[in-house]
Amino acid sequence: MRLANEVALITGGSSGVGRSIVERFVAEGAKVAVLGRSADSLRQLEQEYGENVIGMVGDVRQLSDLKSAVNQCVERFGKIDTLIANAGIWDYNMSLVDLPEDKMDQAFDEMFHVNVKGYLLAAKACLPQIAATRGNMIFTVSNAGFYTSGGGPLYTSTKHGVVGLVRQLAYELAPYIRVNGIAIGGALTNLRGPASLEMENRSLTSMYNEWYKDVDLEPGKENVESAAPIGRILCGEDYAGAYVFFASRNDNIPATGEVLNFDGGWGIRGLRKKTGSQGLLEKLKIRD
């Protein structure tokens, strides 16, 4: 087991990719503290994994919640070796032209507070403990941190921001703490959107057909599988091994300040359309 006697704190670990990371870390011998929003989901994790997992309800936008999670983790397991900042929301590819003017401020703040500030606060809260163990931080990025069309302007800019955060913190914290990112692609999860855009109850899984409605293929599951270069839909467990690799003290000694593109090949799909502006002039009521 590559993570025997290691302790990880994972934000957004009660569902989706985060839950798969928890499951894989426990299988690799780690103890895991999970910060999430759903008390029921956290309770299920504790029941399933017993003394190996502690669940804590909290909001990654609140430093006090993150510091409380750190304290509970250390009280239970004695230390923290790895922080995985994973909690995030998605804008469901909402373009600039479709963003409601009266909701832009709230949507911007919500997206950046969860996707960027949540990572920064988690790093701040864990800093003394991870420095003491000479541990590491891993941030979930996205293919949207490198490519267009993985989200709208709000989501894409947050993930580019996370790439910069990884590199800056790696510089500031070396040689005591390694900081890396994993740029995952789409997955069958219940990833939600910002409440400010009334997307908090939307499920990513239900959106796959909408994503690929411009692809000249039959609708349905095959639509997604044909669009993905690796030929199948990805799930959370497909990504979890990369987090084990970056957390491992034996496998990943050289890497810090790196972001692994681990997205199923979305970045090499090739261009599917000339621009993303279809319908722009009509929405702006401009005659061509």
C-alpha cells in the first residue's frame, strides 16, 4: 500500500471524484478526513470506512470551517500529510452573452470563492501541519485550466487561476511542501453549478447529451463515447490513481509546481467548430 500511515484532508470528498479519491486513499492505506456540505453523505462514508475516515460538515469559503476541519483531523489522526483541495462548482458552459447582467456580480463571486478562494483558504489552514510533515498539496484543476470550451468564462478563468495558484505556492513553499495539480476531464458525477445562476440542482451527468448536441452522431451514451478520444465515459475512480501518485512519498519525489493533464485526451480532440459564437448576433439583436 503506497499511502500506509499517511493522513489526507480532502475537501469536496463526499461525492463525485472526491469520494472516489477517498475510497482509493483508504485502499492504499491512508487515513482520510473529509470536508463536505452533505451531512448524510459524510455519515455514509464514516459508516462504510469506520475508523479510517472522519467526515466534517463545512463550507470551503469559510476559513473558520477549514481550520476546524484541520483541528479535527489532527485530533483524530495526529497529523496531515496531504491536502487535496477538490471542492468546486461548474458554470455549465454559460457564455458571456447568456450571463444575466443582474446576476454577474453574484455569479463571479460564488465561482471564484468556491473554486479559487476555497483552495487558497484550505492551503492556509493546513500550512503548519503539512510543513511539519514535509507533505504535499494537490489541487483539482480541469482541462478548462488549459483549453477553451471546458466551461464558460467564469469557470474557465477560475481554473486558469488555480494553475497559477499551484505554481506560486510551489515556489513559496519549496522545499518543505510539494504543490501540484491534476487537470481532470469530464466524468459521470453530480457536479453542481452556482446557486446564483440557479444551477445548484443541476447534475453534470444529465448534461452529457447537451454537451455534444453539435456532434453529428446519434444522441445517447454512444455520443459521448465517440467524442472522447479514449473511447469511453470516465468516472471518478478513473482519476483517483493520479492523486495517489502525487501524494506518494516514493513515487513522486521530483514533482512540484506541475499540473498533470489527465483528462481522457480532451485536449487533442481537434476543433469541432470555427468559433463558439453560434447565435451571438441573434442574441444581441444585431443584423448580420
